Amino acid sequence: MASIDIATRELENPVDLAEYIFRRLHEVGIRYAADGYARVNGMGALITTFGVGELSALNAVAGAYSEFVPIVHIVGQPTTQSQKDGMLLHHTLGNGDFNVFTKMSAGISCYVAQLNDPHYAATFVDSAIRECWIRSRPVYVTLPTDMIYAKVDGDRLKKPIDLSLPDNDPEKEDYVVDVVLKYLQAAKNPVILVDACAIRHRALTEVHDLVEASGLPTFVTPMGKGAVNESHKNFGGVYAGNGSNAGVREVVESSDLILSIGAIKSDFNTAGFTYRIGQLNTIDFHSNYVRVRYSEYPDINMKGVLRKVVQKMGKLNVTAAPRITNKLPESEQSSSDQTITHAWLWPVVGQWLKENDVVITETGTANFGIWDTRFPANVTAISQVLWGSIGYSMGSCQGAALAAKEQNNRRTILFIGDGSIQLTVQELSTILRNKLSPIVFVICNEGYTIERYIHGWDARYNDIQPWDFASIPKVFGADDGYKGYRIKTRDELNKLFTEQDFCTSNRLRLVELYMPRDDAPSALKLTAEAAAARNK
Amino acid sequence: MASIDIATRELENPVDLAEYIFRRLHEVGIRYAADGYARVNGMGALITTFGVGELSALNAVAGAYSEFVPIVHIVGQPTTQSQKDGMLLHHTLGNGDFNVFTKMSAGISCYVAQLNDPHYAATFVDSAIRECWIRSRPVYVTLPTDMIYAKVDGDRLKKPIDLSLPDNDPEKEDYVVDVVLKYLQAAKNPVILVDACAIRHRALTEVHDLVEASGLPTFVTPMGKGAVNESHKNFGGVYAGNGSNAGVREVVESSDLILSIGAIKSDFNTAGFTYRIGQLNTIDFHSNYVRVRYSEYPDINMKGVLRKVVQKMGKLNVTAAPRITNKLPESEQSSSDQTITHAWLWPVVGQWLKENDVVITETGTANFGIWDTRFPANVTAISQVLWGSIGYSMGSCQGAALAAKEQNNRRTILFIGDGSIQLTVQELSTILRNKLSPIVFVICNEGYTIERYIHGWDARYNDIQPWDFASIPKVFGADDGYKGYRIKTRDELNKLFTEQDFCTSNRLRLVELYMPRDDAPSALKLTAEAAAARNK
């Protein structure tokens, strides 16, 4: 929890915040970097300046709100006196209203703390951090410049902030556990389906114990990728309705009891709402409620319930999970085609990945393609499936790479499109400046393939300006040791994946990966069709 | 008013909007480009997608609100039915709330139109455009995808939208004019001071007539740069309190009547609130009120008042304006130093500029330095002095260059810092893609000089990653004809300014302009000192 320590230390030595307040303010990188950092290291922070800086960060903060990522957004403000006087300062709307931006952020924050008074400031800071962690969503904190030197009670720092979840009411918890067990023990072919909120609300230990103890076939949704050990014998692949891995839909949809953990049934997470799971066959576990068939149990956290379910589980009816590997499909194995297609790429990536890698995919062909990649153990997967802001993954990569570096130099690997990277390309500069070492694959397929599938197949707005991606780090100040890669054939990629230096270097690597303009993972095609139909 | 035509045509042939709605959404360029376009061509529009796109644009829209720039922000939304159903779609917060983003924009828009119903849609569109124009501020328009094909009354299009200002009450107007004339005719050494709102509320014809008819010494504020013909004999230079051009402060502050037109007395526009003008010596003209000394006359527009003042002016006491030129200061003329300093640069730029140029300066050394540049006639100056969002000018340049191209190929010239351009560098790609031809000067002075003067002189956060700026257009797909420039001496710049190809080419030109890290215009130093003191 490095970032929490930093936050509290910043209040003890607030001069550091002062220094940051007037820095390059809304640097494009910062907004997304906090999100990526938080997804790897548990919690992140970003500091922006009043008005211009904070508004530039709103898209990123809203994404964190949408996808339950805990980040603390600290906004440097003019002095409390300037605000009281309604001064006509730069970065204002010129109308003396210093609250307008706070109101804008309030809708995408689970807590707002305005540090205008030394007597309450420390309490507000502690509450902000606690709310951020517990609810796993952004909080918004304002810090006027004159408050930086305000003295607050340092003794509070001797006691760590209480970040523990409130306990469930024991009688209620027992009641819910009994109901769950009644259905679970009676089920003929139950399965486990793990989704985003199991990750974001930190229930993975409970999930792992459940998988291990139950022996049940276990699936993940696209947003649940990375939640469970995909090399485990129980793991059966990705379930996403019609977009599921081969053989998965049949098993999940014929199950008479789905233990659905942390579901977010959004369009892109369900291949366009193509789930065929009845609520009568479902038990939903969430951070603040459990639902057994149609019976809802509000104000109860899944973690306690799951722990007791594991303890009291008894004997279950266990069926085998579909066998899921990174083997190439038959058609690709026998092909002599050198074209890098999605059907070929993603299993090959799965063969190349290593334990503990951090894998980031941009919304588009990459985050649909990754459904066909079987991860080694302890891979962290990052993608913005629900919020889906273009360019997110490049910024997130910067933050994730920083966090990964702090975690014993885990590898950070990004797959982004040639269109999306154009939105946030300067993150590469920040990566160089901070000596981070991700591997960045730029899928060069001549523009916005996901958008072509939704609307405007040959429209100019789905084309892009052709960039020399591999040379960009050079103009952004990479030293002579930097080497970019241009990969156009399967043999070239296979060879690259065997190169020791490429696989283990402590430098930024950027690979242009040429793929056909019109090729896309089949799950993407299905989902885009559904979106296009809904837009009519 | 090309953009208004476009807006109305889009409703007639709404398929064009549909195509745009799913394009590269919140492309960084678009947000600022609309602002720059509007400042040159009168009005602009930007189209973003729901959630992710619109939030990315909020900083730019807030800037337009702050600085009175009329832009129409059109937001493509999911279908009305999806919204009613509260569907869990991508680009949402996942909570079924489809109004949260509209609420965020409401605080920085002077009108909100939600086009959910074909019966009202056309009226709302007309009102939005009218409000945008009259109040010279952003409006926010939502367009659900299913509404794109909704039929609206095409006959309305036969009658142009009424964009005329409401007439002032004639009796009231006459009354105010008489009061103004009483003081004006009695004044011994009156002067005219023109500020931003004279430009933004389109009172420049009235201002020009006043300058011409009165013969009074005329000054501009920093935000008023470009409002009057600076080669006119009446023109006396920039007034900004202690940051004024040489000799100006004495004349303005000793005047017994300042006709202050469209003032925005913000910190950066007044060199840190260093005006020394008494309200007893001031008549303020605004878009919605006039103030004579302390007497306020609300709900009256300056345009009608100024027209009548010109008509009835009679004989005034006219003193001479300070003589203001682009001659180098004595010290610079005699210097053999080849270092490009601010004291040397800005008058030299003034000698090089041509009539009708569009000149854009980024907040920092550039927009303070330009105070020392005397413009030829009909120069449009663009800078975000009040809002001051870093990187603004690069995006604004893209929009301004488009508008300038439409105005008989006016030249567009940008001065931006090596730090600021890093925020919005991909605008260069959009400029190339759209075959625009601005001249971009990147002031290479090793980072955030304006910030150094405020706080953290040697702090790392005021340094930047060193980029090869001149080569960036190449990696962004410029063809072989592109040529970047590296200018390190006065002789080199003087020579460049004489090169025909450089001065008149129809291609993007990018010049790295090397200047000392610690050098800054004196007005910037004064203003930064004031800001630093206020932050204590």
C-alpha cells in the first residue's frame, strides 16, 4: 500500500504537495497512470491543479469510478482567502465561483473532502482514503495553497487508517450462507463464474479458496480475466455468452447453478448481452449484497459469505471443466500463411507470457483478442471494458509499469491499436523519463477496426494518419540503446519471442505488429454487430 | 458564419452526424480546435461521444466558457430507449444514470438542449445556436443515435436563425449616452482601453469607429491584443499595470477618463493586479451593462451605446499617444550577442509579421512576450490568458489554421514552449492529415520557465524530457518535403525571416527556437512574483 503511506506522509510533510501543485498540471499521462498503478498496486493518487488540470482528468476519474478503481484525486487550489474574495484568477471561469469544478467531480467521486480548515483537515483526509479503499472508487480532495503549511495533529499518524471492511451481521451472514449451501449442495452441475468486482473488491483470496475447495469448473468473464489461476485444472475459459471460448457456453448455460462472483453484465463484457443464464440458476455475490435466485440480501459483503461457504461446503457434485490451452486452432496449425491474424496471435501470446506478467489491452481488437489467451499463474490483466476510453491503455501502462517495477520488476506488456495510441502517445515520453520498461505492441491495422465493425467500414474517420511508431521513442528522447521492432510475419514474431534480450530487457521495447485491416477476433465481431443493431 | 450553416445543414442531413458520432471520439485535437476555429471564424463546433468523449473535452469547453468563445458541443448518446431502460452500456458509470455527464457540462454551458423528442428538437437546436452566439459561450447539445433519423420540420430552415442582439431600450440608451458624453467631453486627457470582451462580444466595429472619430490615445490589455489596428497613429501600446509597454503606464494612469471597453481584469491580464486606475476615472462598457464611475446601468449592451457616443461625440480634448514601434531597445540594437533573448525576439517578430496573420501564443513566456510585439493591421491574436490551460495553443492552432485557410489562406503562426507542446503534440498529426500549414515556433528553453518563476526554480518537475521537436512531423507521417528548422542565433532567425519559402510555403513549418532557460519577458517576471506571493 505504498500510495497510502505517501498520502499520509504528504500531510506530514506537505511541502511536497506544494511543489507538485504548480507542476505540469494536467499532463496527459497522469490521469490514466493513477488508474493503472492502482490496478496493480491497490490504490493510486493523482494531483492536478484547479480548473484546467482537474477537468482534464475527469474522463480518467470517471473511468475509475465506473470500473471500481480506488484513486485519490488531489486538487491544488488558490488560497482560501482568494476563494473567499472571489478573485479573478487564471484557471477560473472568471465569475468568482470556486466551487463549480468540485460539483462536477462530485458525481464521479464516492467522497469529497475540501481541506479548508486545519481543524477538520486530518479527519477528512483519513476518511477520504478509507472511503476510497472500502468503496474502491475515486475520492476528491481539494488543497488550497495556504493550507499546505497548516499544522495538523501529527499524532494521528501513529495509528494507521482503519481500512478493514465492516463485519457482516453474523446472524444474517449465517442465514445467507445456509441458503447458498442449500442450493449449492443440491446442484447437479454447479459452476463458478468470476467477474470484475471479485478483483476490484479484493475477494480473490476467497475466490481462490472456493475454487480449490470445491473443485468446481471455474470460468471468468472478459472483465474477470486474471482473477483466477488460468493454468489451474478447474479453469474452463472465458464465458461471455455467444463470445465465449469454444465449448464454454455449453457448459455454463447448461449448469443448474452458477456461482456468479462480482458480475458487471455490461454490453462489452457479455458480447452484446448474449448471456443465456437464468436468474433461477444463479447466485450473485457482490460487495454489498448477495442474491440467491430472486431473493436479495442487501448490506452484506461477499467476502464473509464466501469464507463461510468454503468452510461448510461439504460434498458437491463436481463435473469436469472444459480443457483449455494455448494450442492453436487446427486451421492455424496447418496453415502456411505468414499473415498475423487474431486467430493465430492470441494463443501464441499465451504461450509466450510468463508468470507474474502484467498484461494490458486497449479496447478494440486487443481486449477482445485476449479472451483467447490462456494466462500463466499470477498474471494481472488490465483493460477498460466498461468505460472504454480510447487511449486509456497507454496511460494505464505507464502507471502499471511503475507499480510492476516496484513489485520485483514484473514485466508489463501492452497491446494497443495504431489508432488508440495516437490519443496518448506522449506516455511513451513519460515512460522514458521515468526509466520504465514495458513492452508495447502497436497493432498496425490501418485505423479503427472496432469502429469499422460498428459503423462506417470505409469511412475516412476510421482511417488514421500513418505514423512511424517504432521511431517515436527516438524523437521523444530515447537514448541510442533504444530499438524498435517491425514484425510482419508469424516467423518474425515467433523468432522475436525467443530473443532473450527482447524478453527480459530492462528498457522500453516497442513492436509494430502488422495485421490485416479487416481482421478481428470473432467475439469483437459479435459484440459490434449487437452495438450497431442497438444504435438503429 | 460557416459553422452555423454547417450546424443547420447537419439537421437537414443528419446522416453526417451519425457518421461522426462513432468516429475517433474524443480525439485530443477536436476539443481545442473548436475554440481556435471560433476565435478566427466566429463560431465553432465539436462533436464527442457520450461519457468518455465529452469528459475529455470539458477542460476545453470550460476554457471557452471562461473566455467567451462560442462553441456548440454536440454529444452523441445511446438511443433514447437504451437510456430509458438504464442499460449497462460501455461509456457509462454502470449505474444506469444517463444524465450525470449532462449535469457536469451544465455548469460550463450557457444553454443545454437534450434532443430526445422530435417535436422540440428543431426549436432546441435553433435556441442553442442563438444562445451560443448572443452570449458568446458554449452550449451543450445531446443527440441520441435514434434521433439522428428523426424527422424535423425542414421548413424552419428557410428562415435563418435570428442572431441579432436585442435592441437596447432607446430612452435608457440615450440616458446612458448623455452621461458618458458629459464626462467624456469634460475630460482633459481621456484614453481608450480595449480588452477581451470587445473582441468576444463583437464590438470591434464600434471600437474602431470610436478610435477613428475621437482621435484619442488607444491602448489594449494583453487579452485585447489584436482588437485594434496597432499600426494606427492613435495606438499607444499595451497597458497592464506594472507590466505595461514602456511609457504606457504613465499616460493611462494619469488620464482623468479611461473608456474601458470589455474589461476582464484577471491576474494575468493585469500583471498581477497592478492596475492603478481609479473607478472615479473610469467608464466601463460591457455586453450587458455600462458603469460610469460608480453608477451602474444594467441590461444595456455597449454596442448601441458606443455607436451613439460616436455620433454625438463633438469635440474632445485629445493628447498624443505614446509612439510605439517594433524598434529594438537601445541595448539590443548595440549588442553583438547572438543569444535569442525575449527582449530581442518579440520586436523582431513584430517586424516580420504581415497584415492578416493569425498569431497564437501559449500561456508562458510567449503570451507575455507578445506584449512587446506591435502587430500590423488585421492581425488576429489568440491566447488563453484567463483560463490558461497548458497545451491549449497547439490545439487551438489546428482549428485556427483551418479557419485561416478558409479566409483566403491567412498565415497562422504559433509560439509554444517545449514543455507545453508535449501535452498536445498529436495536433501536429491532425495538421498534417488535414493539410494545414501553420508555422510553429517551439521555444526550446529546457522546460517550464513560467513555473520556475512561480515556484521550484531548479525542481525536476519543471524540467522536461528532451524531444527532437523538428523531427516529430516526420514520425507523424509528414512527406519528404517537410523540413524542420533549428535556430540558435539571431543571425539565423533574421535569415530565416527573409526566406521566401519559409515565409510563404503552404506546408507545415516547425522551428526549434533556442532561448536561455532562465530568460523571460519582464511582464512575466512581475506577474509570476505576484502569483507566488499570493500563494503564500
